[in-house]
Amino acid sequence: MTYVIVNGEFINRSEAKIDIEDRGYQFGDGVYEVIRVYNGKMFTGTEHLERLIDSGKKIGMDIPYTVSEIKQQLESLIDKNRLNLGTLYLQVTRGIAPRNHAFPSNDVSPTFVAYSKEVGRPVENMKTGVKTILNADIRWLLCDIKSLNLLGNLMAKQKAVEAGCFEAIQHRDGVVTEGSLSNISIIKNGKVITHPADNLILNGITRQKVLEICRNNDIPSSETPFTVDDLKSADEVFLSGTTVEITPIVEIEGEKVGNGSLGPITEHLQALFVKEIEKECGTIS
Ligand SMILES: Cc1ncc(COP(=O)(O)O)c(C=O)c1O
């Protein structure tokens, strides 16, 4: 039996039901998180849950649990499902109410759902790298919110898949923002450069970890906007995210990045990132 959490209760996945007037289902009116689990332990769980509560605040929704309350629930879910290596998906919607664009009154409580999934590490992509396309970033201007509304991201990813690629590198007027499910960084003359954490990107927890690793290991880094031209002339390019970890980008629109394989600084960052995982979750292979 696989358990899921619905509003604080652990139930059998096959018994979980969503009301058709749940605002998450009807409007995408809610926020979500994806947390990595290694050795049965959450990695950067606190950071993800703080961002969840923050995303809720940004859409005027109070999540009715504290970080430690959600953590406890998720730890029980990991135990009950005997999850060793995988992900936790959690989402909070504004709740169930008759369909109306205006927010419902405060007595409507949010719907909280979480489930777990077994997923391996993306070892192959991390070694060989992935191909990408460029795509105009047509999303809204509050990309810092981890909103359930992902149509812009889905359409970008689909375009990449149809081109035989893994990710779409999005840009606004020639300035690179982020991927469809990841943040993008370039490396030029030994320096890691990534878009500033403003309203145009999701401030990835992995991105923040990479910047912390750079600060602690004397690797120059900068949160500065960079252009598609900078991207094309970079020595190395990588994407970062909870599920993709640190994955090198070896091709953009059919053109090789550097010599078309995993670069030395990206490889170094990958090794330092594993150390961070191991600090929180124990040895991984
Ligand atoms: C649009 C977008 N940017 C960046 C990221 C990376 O964020 P994180 O490192 O917190 O997983 C994600 C992850 O889902 C994403 O969807």
C-alpha cells in the first residue's frame, strides 16, 4: 500500500479524491514544492518548506502548518512508504469553493496534499550532458512564486522534447532567465554567472546551494543578467534543480558548448554538491 497525505491524514493513494471545485484543479490556484530524498532523508527540506510558505504568502494564502509540522508529516510519509531514494511532491491549493475568480472567504481552508515517488539520481545526464533549445520566455512576471500554473513551462519543455532536447533555455529580449524546470548558469573565465533572484526566475534551492558552494570554495560567482550571446560563448553551461541536480548543457540549438562534454568546473561543482547532500543525508553512491 502506498500512502499519501491529504490535509494531515495518511490515506491509501487509491482512496485519495479531489473535489472538482478545488481551486487547484479549476484555476491552478495554489503553490507546490518538490523535495529530494536521499537515504530516506530530505535534502534542504527546510529551505523548500520555507519557500512553500513564502509562495503561499505571495498569493495571499496562509498555509495552515509550520515548517516543522509539515516536516514531521513528510518524515512519516517517507517511513510509511519506505522511501529511500526519490522525491516528495506537495501542493497547497486555496481550497474548495463554488467557482468564482475572486478568492473565497477566510473560512475556506487550503487543501494540502503530499505524495512520494521513487526516483534515481540523473547520473547519465550528469555525466554526458544534455541538449537544449532556446525559447522566448512568454511567462507571467511573478516567476519567483512556485505556482501550480505551469503552462508556459510545460509548453517550453514540450518544444524542447519535440526537438529531441532535454530543456528549453528561456530568454526575455535576449536576456537568459531560466529553464522550464531548472535554473541556468554559465561559466566564463572561471566565473559562475546566473540570473539574479528577482521576479523573472524561481530562486531555485539548488541554485542557492551552488552559489553557497562557490562562496565557500573560492569559486568566483555572480548573480548578473547575461545574454544569449554570453550563453553561446560560455566555456561551460549547466542547469540546476532538485531533480536534475547539476547537469551540464553540452549543446544549444545544435551548437556545441565548449568542447561538447562535461567541463571541469561543472564537474568540480557536482562533486562539491554531493558533499553537501552527504552532510545532510549520509553517504550516497
Ligand atoms: C522554473 C523552475 N526554475 C528552477 C527550478 C529549480 O528549483 P529547485 O532547485 O528549487 O528545484 C525549478 C524546479 O522545479 C523550476 O520549475
